[in-house]
Amino acid sequence: MAETVISLQNVSKCFKRYRHPVDRLKEILFPGKSRADEFWAVQNISIEIERGHTLGIVGRNGSGKSTLLQIIVGTLTPTTGTVKVQGRVSALLELGSGFNPEFTGRQNVFFNGQLLGLKPSEIEEKFEQIAGFADIGDFIDEPVKTYSSGMFIRLGFAVATSVDPDILVVDEALSVGDEAFQRKCFARIQDIQERGGTILFVSHAASTVVQLCDSAILMDRGEMLLYHAPKYVVSKYQKLIYAFPDKISSIREEIRQIPNLSIDSLLDDEKINEAESKSENKNGQNQGDNLISESTEYEEIYDPEMIPSNTIHYPNKGSEIIDPHIITLDGKRVNHLINRREYYYTYTVKFINSTSKVRFGMLIKTLSGFELGGASLHGYTKSVEYVEAQQKVIVKFKFKCLLNPGVYFLNAGVVGMAGDHLTYLSRCIDIAMFRVQHCSDSCGTGVVDFLIEPHLNIDNDTLNNWEKKESGVWS
């Protein structure tokens, strides 16, 4: 059984808000009567996190995510409940946290390293590695008050991850910085995961949470509404944040009624989709089984029961997406595709209101929710300048299926003017799904088929030895 390194039992945090500064003094001098309004930022959180587990935390702004992390790392004390944390904790809670703006970058590295439990000699040994990862050049010897936000986060992340933490806590910090640095940060996070480190990761980037995390929790109004597989939690989070105001309470209650899963069951839940399982049983083939006999033949078919069970519909703001599906080039509806063939992904859009600057889009994702790629019809040649109310538009995206065997999901979206601003008129997440079947010419592995054609150059001695072995003559 895995070791529990973070345990929270009935943890709550209350902040007092005073209308006038003197009220705080009056409460101290005359105890027994509260003169403050109480704000419960975190309410009755109970969760256990095992060693080596990566937990994603999602929620709207003000939902209590950052407060919960500060309680875990010890910078805030809970009002009620108990917190137990085992191991060295390294946290990147906010931009420049723990940095003295008057110190140079070099001085802050040594200062923060000692706060994280390193000896000066250990920091000295790691300094070149830290400076190289941050890659801020000569600014390492300049006061950090002169740094840009990107430089702040580069140095902060380099220090936080250089101490080989048992527990790494990252609060939305990776949204700062260019793509190359973000990729380097994710590579460092994956290295910590491979070494058995525990990670708490807060982000508004849904695909990142799905890709990095083993499980996730949904926070809202200080409450943990759901603890489940990342893709499932993200789907409920998106449903909540895009709901109309009068629907939020009912959606919160709906989410609250969903049973939380144990860590042991999270992996299975991540891989099992009710509709997809039906399709698996019909084909008698295990999802992810790429070892297919050469005699197996596949055909493009349509299975009407292969329907996503967790589709998310954004509120319609003037249009409706109808009947998204895939067809072959000759118009046959299919959802069992064959690798390396071409298809159309198509849907119809009915415009309830007249609008302008209309654009259409699509996206393909893996079963875990990772965004593989898509397209957006935009620009002067592929957007529609004006559409009348009640008009229908049929959208088609032609694509070559360069995906290896597996199950994939589709999004659809329409953007246009609503009032005086450009917004989603309609958007659907996981609105359709399809299976990719094997192509006998493919030797690809992983997710994407790069049309790799291996070639062998065998010297004569090796070839002669092979021939002898095949003929039964072996020297």
C-alpha cells in the first residue's frame, strides 16, 4: 500500500473582514462580541494524497485553491481541522514569492535555497544548474526588482525544483513565460514524477491538468465539490464555469452528488468510457491493443451506440450545432475509421439570431483529453461576413486520419458577434467520438502515425548467417 504524504481532515479556513480598522482593536479589548464579517475561504476539506501521486486542482477564481495550497505548505494555519505533511515541500505559490526585491538573483537563490532546507555548500554545488535552467544571463547579478514577470518565474521555478523536493506545489505559475520555457518546466515536472515525487498542480489550462495529473479535485466557493479522474473533473468544471448564472446552483448540487473515487479506481475510470466499452465488446478487441494479426480485416462502419457520455454544451448565444459526425469521401457516415484514409468531419449550424464575422472550428483529442490538433476557419477567405437569422450552414473539415489505433473525441465550435463583442455562439466539448482501426502498412506506435518507413541495410555476413539459420545450417 502506498504511503500517504499529505493528509487533510475536516480542514477549514476563516478570514475576518472588518468594516473599520478600529473594530479589530475593539474586539481585542472587549472580547466576546465579534465585530467582523466571517469569510470561509476553505470549508471542511478532507483528502489524502499518496506518495508519487500528481493531483490537479481546478476551480473558478476565488474558489479557495490558493488558500488550500497555502495551508498545505504551512504559510497559513487552518481555523479548524488537521493537516499532516511528510517530506520536503517546495512551493511556487505566486509570482516572486519568497524573493527579496532588493537582493540580486544570485542572493535570492542562496536565501531561498536555505529556506528550503539546503546548506550553503549544497546551493553552491547546484548554482550553475539553477542559473542555467533560469537562463536569465547577466541579470542573475541584478536586483530582482528589475526583473520582468517572466524572469521572476524562471528563477523561482529553477530554485523550487532544484532541491529535489518530495512534494512540489505549483499554483498557476507556469502560465507566465514563453512556450520553450513552459516546455522545459513540464519536462522538469515529469522528471520529478518519474523519481516518485508528489505534485500539487493548480491551473486553468484544462488540457495540462488532464495530461499531467493522476487525479483532480474541483473547488468552488471554498468547497471540494468533486474528487475524480482529471478528464471527468475538467468536464464538470467547464460545465460549471460556462453555465448561465441561474443554473449554477443546480449544477453545483448535481456535481456534489457524484461519488468521489478512491485512488485505486481512478486509473480504471480514466480509461473506461461507457459508450466506448460497448464498442470494445462488439469488436472483441482491447482498447490500446496495437498487436493485430495480419489476417485481420477492417471496414469503415458506423456504430450508433458509440456516443460520448460526458458531452459539454456551452450555453447557446445565437446558434446551435446540429448532428456532428464523420463521413467518408463518398458520403458514408462512419465512426470506425481506418488509419491513413481521408474523411470529412461535418456538422450543421443553425443560426437563431443574425450575426457577423462567423468562424467555425474543430478539435481532436485523445481519450485522456490531450488536444492533438484541429482547425479554425478564420480570415477573410474562410469566415462568413454575415449570416441571417434561421439560416443554416453546413461545415466540413477534410482530414487525413494519421492516428494510430485507439479512441478519439471531437469538439465543435462557432464564433461570431453577439452584441458588440466576438464570442462563442455555440461550442460543444466531446460532442462525437470515433475509433481508428489498424492499417496493414503502418508500423507506427504511440498516438500519431508519422508514416515512418523503416529501411534496413544488412551486410553480407549477417545476411548469410540468417540464410543458414533459416535453412537449418548453423555454424
